[in-house]
Amino acid sequence: MALSTRVWGAGKLLLLGGALVLTYVLFAAAAMRLALRTRDVIVPSLDGRTVNEASASLAQAGLNLKVEEARRIDPKVPAGHILAQDPQAGAHTRRERGVKVWVSAGPRATMVPALVGESPRTAELELRQDGLLLAGVVEFRSAEYAADVVVSQEPPGKTNSAQVALLVNRGERGTSYVMPDLIGVN
């Protein structure tokens, strides 16, 4: 009987020890998850901001700014403004982590081709091929110029620019007739 009492006592002790270890592991895991979660922050969007604005925004969120030395040419983002970031905006990350940003060098100034006399489609393709941005197309109707051609451009051909605006003649307006409302008339 003494042996079974000892085994029973050792079993109770082992069971109690296992319960304590399991409780410790569960509380440690919960504490770690809670501790790590409280250090998580959401990365703010930095696109289009200056480096100083981005640095202030990241400092407020508890993150560090890392600026990539090489600047990238982009026709849509002005020089000195942030073009891209890693990690992306909205991502969860730890405090004190660095956010890497790439800064725009602005649009590339390219020799503008002479587009007067070209069709609007041809002009658009030439601009795209040369890496220039089409700033806008203004259309008008006139019999004084050939139909469906570029009449003017800004800036003029053979100058340096990153974008071009076009003036296109769509031709003389066709003849139109006014028709009276005859619905219900016998």
C-alpha cells in the first residue's frame, strides 16, 4: 500500500507541475502577443509629400525615414517629392522600424518634336515614344485648317519640355436641320 500511495502522490505532484508549466506557457504566450501588438503601428501614406513632411509624419507614428540616394525620373511627381515607399501605406509594422522612400527627380526634359500638321493619334504616339506627357488636347472646328490635324502645340517643336499641349482642328461643322416634333400629328 505504501508503494501505491507514493505513486499516487508522485502522480499528483507531476500533474500539478504540468498544470503550472502549462499555465506559465499560456500566460507567457499571451503576454508576448500583447507586448508585440502594442508596439505595432500603421505605416502612413507618404506619396507626394516632401522629405521633411514625410519625416515629420513618420516621427509622429514612431517610425524612421530612410531615403534612397538615387532619385527616379517621373513625369507626374514633382522633383523632391516622394514617389514610392516600402513598406506600403496601411501596412502594420513595429515601432522604430525604418520606412524606405524613393524621391522623384521630376520629369525628364526632352526635345519636343514638331507635331503641327500631324494627326492627333500620330502626335500622341510620338509623345509617348519620346517619354513626354500629353498635358491636354483642345479641339475646335474651322474651315481654315485641314480637318483632324494638330494646328498648334505648346511648347513649340525643338524646345525642351516634359509635357506638351495640343490644339486640334476637327473640321467644319456639318450642316444640321431642325425637325419639328411630329409625334401625334396625323
